[in-house]
Amino acid sequence: MEGTITALTFQKRNPQRVNVYLEGRFAFGLPAIEAAPLRVGQFLSAPEVTGLRERDTEERAYERALKLLAYRPRSAAEISRRLRQADFPSPAVEGVLLRLEKLGLIDDHAFARYWVENREEFRPRGQRMLRWELRQKGVADHIIDEVLAPLDETATASRLAQKRASRLLHLDKVTFYRRLSAYLARRGFPYSIIRDVVREVWEELHASVQRNGTPDETSS
């Protein structure tokens, strides 16, 4: 497609975009900033039209990526996957990722730290499950190793077990062990940690009951 620009009009629904007309017919839309250098009467060659359309595609992909990031931090692989699912072509996706990286808006190290910290605070998980979740987000193994290294998995399991155990006090020892162990296992903790944590929580809770008639506040 090539031709002379016969009109440049702002879109009614989105005044940040401009409709470009060639030879009296609508040809394509552009972000207003991309359309700024254009003038009515200007001739656009086929390669120039192709270039403008490609920049428009990348700009739309960029806006989509910013909306995704406004919801929560994301890995580079997540952004790439979501843009491709929206049918943006590879060159546009790669261009967007490069722009976001240069601006510091995507950083897999920072994303992985955010994910782990968020889980630790609101939905504790064992390292096995955290590793699986981060891999699903496309984070590289060496980054996962780095962010998981400082975690005290036993402390996390103990904290989670203490909160859960108050609901199980009415159970006999065997049932208590089975249910609390299963609860921790579903959250990705290994048996070696579960075994010791469940035993310690059982002993602490029942020692408290024997002393005071109720479990310690720290166990509720």
C-alpha cells in the first residue's frame, strides 16, 4: 500500500490515536505521537507505510504490556506469552521486551524476589512449590536458586503449621499428624521438614493445654 495522505483525523473513541487516509480511504491508525510528523499531501511509499504499521503494532503491544504490569509485576516470559496470545507478531513482542528491560519495568530477578516475598507473607509455600511456580512463570533456574537460597523453609513450615494446628486440637494424635502433614505436603514442604515440624507443634500445643487449659496464643 502506498499513496498520498488525504486526511488525518483523531479517533473519536481514542483521541490519542489518529486515523490516516490515503487517496481518500482509511489506511491505518497510529498513536498521535507517531502521526505528528505526517502532513496532508505527503506521499507515503509502501515501505514507509509498512514501517508505520509495524511501529503502531509495537506501540499497541507496549500499551498492552503496561496494562499487564499495572496489575502486578511479571516475568519477561509472562509478558511475551500474553502478547503472543493476543496475536502480536514476534518482532513487536521482542521490541516491547527490549523497551521494558531498558526502562527497568521487567526484571526477572526482581520479579522472582517479589513472588517469593508475596508468598511468604500471604500464602506460604515450600521451596519445591515455589520453584515450580517460578518455572511456570518462565524464570530461569539460576535466578530461582538465588532467590530461594536465603529462605528458612523449616521456619516457614512451622509458622504455617502453628496457624493451622489450632483447628485440629480436637483430633487424636494419629489423625492430627495425618491431617497436618497432608496440609504441609500440599504446600510443597518435604517430608523431612514436615515430620519434625508436626511433632514439635503437637508437643507444644498439648504442653500448653496441660499447663493452662488452652493453647498458647502463638499457636492460634
